[in-house]
Amino acid sequence: MNDSWHVYVVRCSDSSLYTGIAKKLDARIEQHNAGQGAKYTRSRRPVTLVYTETAPDRGAALRREFEIKQLPATAKRRLVGV
């Protein structure tokens, strides 16, 4: 059983980026694309996974998510290669 958490970035249909965390990454991306994910992504579907990294626990994932969200847009795009 995989106990790691994932920090992920998706590119929305309007080319904006959304950062989040998930235990089951594939299921979370499916939720976003089904309109059951974050409010931000509901009107920006479909989303495409462009970046992911693993974290050992939820706290580490939340801290890394916050770090990524604080990046300027250009640095975030550089990180994900978009």
C-alpha cells in the first residue's frame, strides 16, 4: 500500500495552473474533470496533469503546495515546464 501524498499542478483549459495535493492522484484528476474537484477548476475543464512530486505525509504535502502557490507565475510555469 502506497502511503505517500502527491503535490500536483494541473493546466486548466484557459491555460491557468492549479496546485493541489492528493493521496490518490488519478482519482483526484478524474474528480477535477468530472466537475467535482476544486471550485476553481469546475469552470476551467478539462484539466491536464503537468507536474507531480511525492511527499512523505500530508503535512509535507501541504507545505510544498503552499511553496508552489507562492511562486510568481513565471517561476511556476518554469517549474512545470509549461
